[in-house]
Amino acid sequence: MAPKMTNCTNCRRQSDLYLCSRCQKDLTAILRDLPGWLTALQEDAYGQTRHGESVRRSTDKGSPALCKLGPDGSFKRSPGQWLTYTHSVAVEWAADVCETRGIPIPALDTTGFIRLLARHVNTIANDKAAHVAYREFEQIRDTIMRIVDRPRSPLFVGLCPTVTAFRNETLWPVSLVIAPGATHVKCRDCKETYAVRDLIKWRLDDLPDDVMFTAGEILDIMALIDTPIPERTWRRWRYGWPGRPAPIQPVGELYGEPAYRIQDVREFRTKWTREKAGAR
């Protein structure tokens, strides 16, 4: 047990425990936030969502390196390595908490261990190394937020319809590229300005059945044509609900990622919207 009055080992405020009440509250918030960030990181690590890539690729790319060098030459963990590291930290602290409370260590996944810790922050606060737990989980959360919230790259939205109409497309393609969030784009050649939504719809209407998109690309495209899908809903469509299979199934792979037909998604979204409206 901590002495009657000591200093918080994290912020140095006076406290009855090794973490003051404010740092306990902050650590609880960090732990409660982590499961949602871990879900997003798992998608990044296992290929369901890859940030910073265009709506359609024209060249093959290999899988990302497991480790990249930082500016100072040190190794930076990949998303998969951060998942492994987070699990090891959560298990270690959960084991300490369970030992202190005299209870067996349950068989849980990473998220389960983190939720257990969130319920027993007061026990962590009684540990002389409580500040280590605070800083480890704070670093994990902040790093995952940076990984998941990387800025997206410019998006290719198709060929200029005016130029394509007057030239041989194979010889004179003029690609139209937008910054994420842009609603209009101007062709550098013909100087016409086009609505991004119309370009995407025009392009989708002519897509062959074998054209596939990654999960992240699907979200971008659906948002661009004013039929957005919430990320949580999109995950359910791909992974299903307890006792219910996923309504959207991958039809292949793109560069190691599951890939989907945009036509399947548009049709199911129309059905899903109609069913939601009828249930009201």
C-alpha cells in the first residue's frame, strides 16, 4: 500500500496513492478509449483499411515493410507490431492486478484485458510503478491515433470526359485527381470543371464486373457519391453479426487485401436503407 500521503509518481501532485485522482481518471479514459482504437489498428494491420491510398490503383505494390526506420535511424513498429506490443503490456498489467486482488488471470483477448484494467485503475494506483502503466498506455493510444489518422493521398476519380470524347483514350488519357474532400475538379487540358460526384457515378456505371476495390476505397467512393457508409456499419457488413453471416463478401484480393465489388455494396446499401426506413 502507498503511504498515507505521497506524491503522484506521474504528475508529482500530492496523493494518497501512487497515482493521484486526476491521473487515475485520465488513465481510465485512456483505457476505455483503447478498444476502439485497437479495432481501427487491426484493420490497418490486417488489410481491411489502408490509409493514404488512391481510389483505384494502376500498378502493383508489395506489402508494407514490417519495420521502418524513423528520422533518427531507430526502428518504428508496424501496426501489427503495435498490436503485439499492446497485448504484452495489457497482459503484464492484468497479471499484476489479478495477483494483487487474489483472483485468477482470465483467458481474454487484448481488448478484454484492457477493459479489465479500466475497471481496476485503483489497484494500479496502489503500485509503485503506476506511472509506468500510465505512460505505457498513453504512448500506445497516442501512437495508434497517429497511425490510424494518417492523412489520405489524392484520389484518382477518372479520365476527363471531354478529352476522352475527342482523343484516342489509349494515347491521350487525362487523369483527374482530387484532394480528399474536394467536390469539384478542373481538367488541366480542357479547363472544364466537373463535379466529382458525377465523374464517379459516370465511371461506376461503366465498370466491368471483375473490377474490385479495397474496403478503404469503398468507403471513399461511397462518400464521394453522397451515399456514405459509417465505418462501424461497414465493418458489420463485412464481418457480420452474432449468428448472422456477413452480407458483403470479398470477391478476391488486391495487393494482399480483401477486395469487394462496388456494385454489391451499392445494391446492399439501397436494400439496407429501404429496410431501415420501413422499420420506423
